[in-house]
Amino acid sequence: MEKLLLVDDEEGIRKVLGIALRDLGYEVFTAKDGPEALRVFQEERPPIVLTDIKMPGMDGIELLQRIRESDPDAEVIMITGHGDMELAIRSLKLEAGDFITKPINDEVMEMALKRASEKIALKKQLREYTENLEHLVAEKTKRLLEAERLAAVGQTVAALAHAIKNVAGGLSGGMFVLEKGIERDNRTYLSQGFEMIRGNVGRIKNMAMDLLSYSREREPDWKRCHPNRPAADVVELMKHRARELGVSLETDLDETLIEACLDPEGIHRCLLDLVTNALDACTELGCGEREPKVIVRSRRVPGWAVEYQVMDTGCGMDPETKSKIFRNFFSTKGSKGTGLGLMMTKKIIEEHGGRISAESEKGMGSRFIIRLPQRDCGQDSTTH
């Protein structure tokens, strides 16, 4: 039995309408004024309210507003006199469901109540449909995210397997040379095979450490440091290697830069990786007759603490290769690379809140750009 609240300040109307409404199958609750109606409404939560529009104290308009605030889905039907048309129109603007005029015709009232019940049923269906739709969307989204996660895992495993396969191939080659050295008692083969194995064991170790570092969330070790210091240290460290490769390694550091808050070890690692890659790029076959050169620069850029640039005169990259260089495990070095270097570099720069980008053109060399934001290290940071 559907609940209905009847509100009217005249006891006779409440009795007569109450009988008619019960005959229509409603469980009827009555109230003589607005405050009592609100109390009954809060206790019984009837879906339909039939109220007189003119009552002493709190009138029907105010009651309508209070009920709508409490339960937007409740259907409120206003009872009006012939001279209350303006109030009736106002009540409709305030989202009253309908209105009927006095003297009340039973058929008109029954039709108004039927429309109210249909609206309630429609709202319920719509709410259930929306909830089901939201549930369906949430379920589909969950499945999609799971599929994307599995796809990402699959791509990562495939790329990692490829990197491990390269290292395993190097180890197998070293073992073959070492075995031949043992069979023939050839010290040259023994030495070559041992060096091949040792180099690939080192690659496995570095790969494992890089993977552990990449997977671990870490806060940079913030320190006040002159931005030129990591760049100068990397160039000093790589000078001997550059000479061995016949590559000119130069610096162009902005001496007007001031101390900044950064992780010196992290930035050192990033610049070291970029310089190593730049040196390798300058020694690739087929790079033309240009003088092999790598330049490490620092610059002051508005809005940033520092901009680093690592430029080379190597072979450069085509647009497709350039679009992939920051992807997980992507390497342009074939069996000699794991693709972990730029992964780690990008992660460290992002941990700083910075940006890394690359500019390159096939046959024209490459330039990698790192920008680090300004930040406050606080009073306890050490100056380096």
C-alpha cells in the first residue's frame, strides 16, 4: 500500500479527502499545518504529498520547498482555490508535480495521483538504470584497466626478455671462445673469452640494479648545489673514454648560474648516461665525415633553475626512432644496449619535477635537453 501525506488546515477536508484516498488504496497520513507535515514526512517518508496551498503560518509553497530539499524525488500535488492560479503557477516553477482546484473532483484527483505514481515509478526505473549503467561502466573500466595493465606487463616482459637474450648471447659467445682457448691451450682465446664473459656479467649486474632503482619509489636527495658541478664532473670522468674513441668532448657552462636545489648524484647519473650515448652515437658506422664532437652545456632559462644540453655530431635519429627513445627498454644499440639508461634518466628527471626532451635529425646529430625547476631546499640542506 503506497503512503500518502494529506496536509490541510481544515479538519473536515482532511476527513473527507482521507476517506476518498483510502478508498483509492493509499495509506493516508494527515497533518493540520506545515510544521506537523514536515515531522510526519520525516518519520514516514511518503512518496506523495497532497497539500493545500494556503495555510496559516507555513503555507503550501514553503512546505513544498522544504520537502523538495529533504527529498527531491517526492511528488507534491498542490490544492488551490480558483483565485490562487498565480500561486499554482509559482508552485509548478518550484517543481510541484501537479495541482488540483477546489472543489476537488474525485476523478481529477485520481488522475493527478496516477500521474504522480507514474512519475515515481519512472524515476525509480531511471535511477535503477543509471545505477546499473554506472556499475556496468565501472566493471568495463576495471576490465579495460586490467587488460591494459596485462598488456603493459606483457610488453615489459617481452622487452626485458629481449635485453636478457642479448646478454645471454654475449655470455654464450664468451663461453665458446673460452672453451676453444681451453681446447687449444690458446691464451689469446682464453683472455678474449674471459673479457667477453666479464663484460656481460657486468651488464647483467647493471641491468639488475637499474631495474631495482626503476621500480623503487624514491625521493631525490635534495641538496644545494651549483648546477655546473655535476656536468663538469661527468665531462672530467668521460674525457679518457672520449680520447680513446677519437671524440672531442667539450663543455659550455654558464658561469652566471647560481646554486640550485637538486639531487647531485641523480643529475650526475642522467648526464653520464646522455654523454655515454652521445659518444656512442659519434662512433657509429656511416656517420659521414663530420668531426665527432660532444658538447655539454648549461644555461639559465626563465622559470627554471637550469637547462642542461648534451649535443653530439653523430648519426642522429629519424622521426620514428626519436618517438620511441623514452619508451621502456627501447635501445638503438642493438645487442649492446638494454634500453634502461634513458628509462632511468627520464624517471630521475620526473622525480625532480623536471622535463627531458630530444631534438634530432638523421645525419645531423642529436641534442638532449633537461630542464629542472626551481625549488626551496630548506635550511638543513648541505651546500656542494
